[in-house]
Amino acid sequence: MTTSTFLQAQLTHTLPTDHTRALLIGRLWLPGTGPVLVTLHDGHLHDVSPLALTSSALLALPEPAAALREALAAGRLPVIASWPDVLANAEEASRDAGRPWLLAPCDLQVIKASGVTFIASLLERVIEEQARGDASRADALRRDLHQILGQDLTGIRPGSAEAQEVKRVLQARGAWSQYLEVGIGPDAEIFTKAPELAAVGTGNDVGLHPGSSWNNPEPELVLAVSPTGQVVGAALGNDVNLRDFEGRSALLLGKAKDNNGSCAIGPFIRLFDAHFGIDDLRQCEISLRVDGVDGFSFEDRGAMSSISRDPLDLVAQAMGRHHQYPDGMMMFLGTMLAPTRDRDAPGQGFTHHTDDVVTVSVPALGRLVNRVDRSDRISPWTFGIGALMANLRSRPGIPSGV
């Protein structure tokens, strides 16, 4: 099976299992018009522009789910495209530029991320740091670290007295790390993952820096947060990560995390309502699948219930009186899945190959599917905030002051 055929097969199951009752918000590139905010209803994508021109504006409404449901019921949101037609044009490599396709469902929201919020990823970050970006040292370091720790850190609440005691013991043994500090200390690791409008949607290519030889996907849940700090929905995300860059120095975090196509979000933002809310998200199980043209296949899954910091605590640490985001934010919650299985040689662990197909899935949120290539070979990012403002101003019926 070719990469394209497999990717199309994965895209077939894009929607949540209960999509007929879910309130799904997306963005569509409509040739001749530009990006249009849409919602899926009865097999069609409806234009949400009569309600809000941007994803960030919709999520800033006092009750976005209620407003969307009311507008649909009143027939105010016209059909703009057929969902099967858009899905058939999702794959970037074979896309017809004259037909619409899905974009990432966010636009003017800043894209934030939280790190080492799960014990599995915490330990892998410590390994990267001690390996100094050398994948060949990871396996031995992983065994040594488990022996040094000698206990399961899963039940430790970050910032607690128990966490402080673990810190004291590890410091005494020379095993303390800056990653353990943010993993079990009082302050979470929160950083800016990507600029506004830089995320790619499902079906698009994701990018690896050409200088990286040790990297991996990071499947995560992504919260949609309003300007007032309210969590109003969620999506799937892939926080593409360069283990060698960040392992060499934590000060290379920006280069490890923010490259062309290194942030994927989608397929839709599912708005919170009576059928899906924050408590449902806390119980989600997220699945990761990686399939390569070399025959390599990897699958794993993990539970959100194992997160060390509550999602609402992460939002409060990122946003509040100390820091405002007037257009809202998308917040990656961290990953519990870090592929370590040897791929190219014993002891080398996992790294991506170009043309890998990465599938991130949660039944209530659908599937996010992307093909992997180098960031200097995939489509460049050219449509930024200035282009969006100019595009909106040029549309009929839009006030010139927009």
C-alpha cells in the first residue's frame, strides 16, 4: 500500500464516533475566497461567517456552543461545501488547489504548550538531557535512571511535600534535572509552541528540521481557551519534537519545537456542551499510530487520567491576571506517549523517516492524520495575520475597518 493510499484510508475515519451530536468547528480554505470558519452538520460544512469571521471570535462569545446551535437551528449558516468532497481533498500531496480543503481549526489564538505533564515523557526528557542529544546513549541511560529513581513517580502531586522530598533525595545522588523541576515542582513548563496561524490541519504534511536525526511525534489533547480563560472546547494535536536539538540544550527548545509544519491541530475543535465537557476530556484515551514506507509500524495508547497536573491548572498557570491573551489560546496538554522502540538499529530507539504517516486519535475527537517530511521541503507558511486581515477586508459586506 502506498503512503497516499494508507493516508487516505486513515482519513476515512476523521470524525468523532458520535459526530451526529457533536458541535464541531473547523476552518476551510475556499478557493477564490480564502479561510472560512465552518461547522459540520448533516454531512455538510456550513459557513459560520454570519456568526463570527474567525475561530478566535467565535470562541470569545459568552456561550459559543449555544450560539452555534441556535444559528444552525435558525438556518442562518448556509451550506458551503460537502463534507465527503472536502475529505477527499484533504491530502496535501494529491490536493486539487481548485477545490476546498481543511485548515487547522484555530486562527488568531496563540498556540501554547505544556511539557513533562506525564511521567513517561518526563523520564524521556531527562534521558534526552543526559544523552546530550545522542540517541545511541538513550537505552543505557533509561535503565540507569529507572534504577536510580527506584520508585514510581506517578502518584506524586507536583509541588507537594512528597515531591520536595524526592527532589532532595535525587539532588543528593546527583540525579536532579531541570525537567524533574517542572515535572514534579510547583511550576509547570509552559511555552509558546507556534505563532498564530502557523498550525497545519489534518491531511497536511508536518515538518522536521533538516538538521535533526532524532525526533518523534507527540500526540496530545489541545484545549481551546477563550480570552477570559474559559475552556470552551478541545481538539487533537501533534507537537512534533526534535529530541536531539532539545537534548543538546534546553535553550534550543524554540528550535526543537517551532519549525515549518511542526504543529498540527485538528481535525475540528469540538465545543463543550452537554455531550462533551472537561470531565469527559479528563477520561479520554489517546492513541498514536506511526506507519512508514519501510514497513515499520508502531501503535500505543495512553490515558489522560495519568496526567500529573489538571488541565485547568495548566490553563491557570498560562493565563490570568499575570498574562492575558485577548484572542484566546490553544493549549497543548503534554504527551503520555513517547515512542522508544528501536527502528533503524539496536539501541538507537525511534526516529521519524520521511513519508511516515502519523495518526492521533480519540473517539470523541476523531483522527488527526499527517504525513512527515522535512520542514524545508513542505509547503512554506505564507498566510499570516496581515494576509488574514487583508483577506477579510476584501470580502463583500465586511466593514472596511476590520
